[in-house]
Amino acid sequence: MKRSGGCARYGLKIVKEALIVGVTNSSSDASQQGGFNTNSLIRIPFPKDAEKMKTTLVKVGMQSQVTQFEKTLNEAAEDASQFAKEIFIDAVKKMTIKDAISILKGKDNAATTYLKEQTSNELYVRFKPIVKQSIAKVNLTKHWNMLANRYNALPLSKKVNPDLEDYITNQAINGLFVLIANEEKEIRNNPKARVSEILQKVFK
């Protein structure tokens, strides 16, 4: 990939702009109805530590309830994702010139990898309260409690109670990074994805 201008600050501006475009589009796509639920790349599955519970409930005729829970699980992530843009942009603003130059010379997902490595912990702390609000908004706990109570009433069942806030927060952040990586790759390789003059000049 070519870098024009020979200016380190210009390189930083390029990377930041590309990432801002990427996080804006990704947050928008993820927060749409079905943004997680209908996207096989990022759809959030039934919690792994409750997989036995899912299998058991399906066997006793509760497939529709399990499906509804999984749908609502993803709806919580979709609702929370509408607030992800500003969190990501705040993280992008902290990027240094040295980081930017390395990213410009890197692979198709270099900027995304940097963003993930440098901001995941902070993103988790800031995103989890938003996920908590989204869980309440879509009544996810009600769907989970219904499944858990039915499962716990079965003979020999081992009670499970995954931390849904933690689970959705991590899964949603990971899903958003998948979308951001795709956006970055598009900007680097597809002229139609370069929506600003500066990106059109540099990524060519």
C-alpha cells in the first residue's frame, strides 16, 4: 500500500480516518435489526457453559423457547451496539504517530488488530453497563429465567447460571471487531469503500 505526503502526522490522520469510517459503519450494521442475529459471522450462540442445558431443553420439547432466547440474546447485542461508535472513536483518538506508520505498512487488518489489542479492556469496562441496560430493555433475563427454571426442575439437572452481561459484552465486542476488520480490508482493497478524499488519495 502506498503512503503519500511523506508526513508522519498525515499518516496518523489517514489511519484515524479509515478507522473512524470502519467503526461507524460497523456499529451501524451491528445495531440494525438482525445485525447480529442474521449475520453468521458474529451471531451470538447459546452460552457454551450452558450447552448441556440447551440440548436437554430441546429434547423435552422447548426448541422454540431456546430459539427465542438466542434471538433475544442477539437483540441485546444489537441494541448495545448503537452506542459502540463513540467508544471506539475515543479509542482511535489515542493512537500515536508511531502506531499509525506501523499500521499503514501492515496487513489488511493491522489497524483493527491494533485497536483490539490496545482498547479491549477499556472497551469492556465502558461497554458492559450499556449491555446491562440493553439486557433489561429486551427482557432477556425473563427468557433466561424461564429456561433455567424449567431445566433446574428436571431430575438430576445441574444448575447453571452464566453471567449474561459478561457473555454478551465479550461476544458483542468480538463481533464488532470482526465487522471493523472487514471494513478495514474493504477500505484498503476496494476503491468504492473509500468514502473520503483523503482515503481515495492514499489507498490506491
